[in-house]
Amino acid sequence: MMTRCIQLDMECATTCYNAAQLMSLGSSRAEDFCRICAELCEECAEECQKHDNPHCRECAAACRSCAEECLHMAAV
């Protein structure tokens, strides 16, 4: 039941970490990666919102916040 949610959580966390690493390195690909990260974070938020438990609601809010920041970083 939660397999997709858990998979997206793990993918989102990995992508966020890698986006932060690329930004800290000043990578020329950081903006592209931030766009991908935003898409994945939004997908994760949508999946988490389907589940009625406190952890998933908190995760969905965090993912939406991250997606917003990633889009901001990609626009820089």
C-alpha cells in the first residue's frame, strides 16, 4: 500500500541531497538538476497526500516547500 510512497520518499531525499551538492560545487548543471528535483518533490508530495497519517502530511508539506525552493534556484 505504501510502496510507491516510500520509493518516492527515497528518490526525493537522494535528489535533494544531490541538488544541494551540485549547487555547492557551482555546477553548471545545478539549475537543470533543481528543475528535476522540483518535479520529483511535487510528485512525492502528491503521493504522500493520498495517505492519512501525520508523517505523510508532514512529508507532503516538506516536499512542496522543497519544490518551491528548487524552482526558485532553477530560475536564478
